[in-house]
Amino acid sequence: MTESIQLPPGVSKSELGRAEFVTADFGHVYVPARALYRGHTGLQEIEIYETETFGRILFLDGKIQVSDLDEERYHQYLVQGPLLAGENPKSIYIIGGGDGGAIEEAAKHPGLERIVMAEIDREVIERSKEFLPEISRGAFDDPRLDLRCVDALKDLENEKSRYDAIIVDLTEPHGPSKMLYTREFYRLLSARLAPGGRIGIHTDNFDLFPESYGTIYNTLRSVFGENILTAHVGMPCFGMSWSYRIASPDRIDYGRLESNFRAAREAGMALGDFHPSTYLVQPSGREREVTARYNRVSTNADPYDKFEKAPGYVTGKT
């Protein structure tokens, strides 16, 4: 028989203790040294804290989004994978990414002529610039940046430009975000890719969220077929590994990804948290079982919502 939870005195007495439930019976406890910002943007709750372990951390609607400790590995797999898998990319469209980490990774590429970022919540951008400057590292001032505080779905529907890379840096498929994880949305992204273009997206954890993982994968596969590369990367601030995928309407050349990576690193590009060999790891039997069992395809008519049945304390809505 287990005992009741006893928190250390320093934790139990903290006025800034922050619990995040990942599932109904599992979560994390953060004890920040101080709160930097807490407020509501009009669209979502935003919290930024200083911690000893992770440095500065960002929560949106009670769910951790990014930390100083591991933001580079998150953003490098999300952004560098698709950029390095392409041939001389000149343009990139980033969906979400208000903390600025995705545009910072894109800005490392001198060959990029156009960096478009569509973030619906301007307040996330402003608070991130103020309290999380080490994530964007001045990228918001890059003259190549076309910053749009718009609904990315409507923006892509209305604008007919094509891009060499499109990055989906969103919250998980819940609430309004779920409409940007559907088959129709992925078809729209495919239509907005230039020839040889690549998509970068994060796609959950198959152990803790098998239904979400399988649904995202099978929805991507319904549009891009077998032209998908997957990397699993440990994310300390999430308390689990996280998956990142490169998807494309045509075959992804791993050899090009590897050679472009070597050339970029030799040219001095900071890529210390990324290595293309991660994409070579084959799915385990467990992962294959998950994608076979949870084979739903999310559609506009029937969109998948990761937290539809979750208690309010998991979604941060209590």
C-alpha cells in the first residue's frame, strides 16, 4: 500500500508550486524561483517562470510549451530537419511559434530570402520577446521576417504563394488547434509547397498518448504516403520523448539531408542539438502496434481532439 504524497518542506511551502497533469493520473511538479509573468492574452492563459532546473519556462493554458534548457533540440528537429532535407530553400512559412525559436533556427540559413511567421496571438510574441529573449536571439528583428498576427489556416487558404518549407509549431490537437491537424489541412500544406518542399511537424509520444500519436501519423500518411521521416528525441521539460516528422509529397533524400547537415556545420551553423542519424532509427514493435491500432484519420468533418475526454485539471481548464 502506498503512502500519501509527502512533498519536501521547501516545495510544500513554496507559493509558486506549479503542477501540470500530463494524463489523468500522471504529471509533473515545477517549483519556480519566481514568476516573471502571468496573465491572459484574450485567447489563452500565459505563464512564464524562472526555474533552477530548466531556466525560463513558458506555459500556455497550463501546458508547458518550451524551456531554456531544451528549446534548441525542439526547434532544431522541428525546423532544421525539413530545411536541411531540401535543396537550396529560399522561403519558409512557420505556423505558430510565438516564442521565436522556430524563426531563430530559420534565420541561421543565409540562403533563405523569406521567412513568414503566422502567429494568431500577438501577446505571446510580445511576452516572449520581453521574458524569453534567449529563445529568439534577435530573430524578430531579422529583415527577412514577414510577421503576421493572423489565423494561419485562413492565411494559407487566401494566399497562393508556395514555400520551400512549412513548419507546424502549434499546441497539441485540442480546441481550435485540432483543425490544423486534419487531412484537409495537410492537403492545403501540400498545395502550398514549392517543388521539393518539406513540412516539419511535432507528433506526440506513442507511449503516453498512443491515440494522438497514431492519429497524427495516419492522417499525415493519408496525404504524404511513405514520404515521412521520424525522429524521437528526449525532451526533459516535457518529461518524455517527443516525435518530430519531415513530410513531403515526394521522396525525401536522406543522403541530401546528411550532406547538407555536414556542410552547414562546417560553415559554422550552430546545430549542437541535431543530428540526421536520428531519422534512421526504425520503429519498434510497440510503435508499429500503436500506429496500426490507432489508425484514425482526422478530418474537418470529424476532427480528432486529444483532450476531448480528459478531466479539466489535465487541460488546465479547472
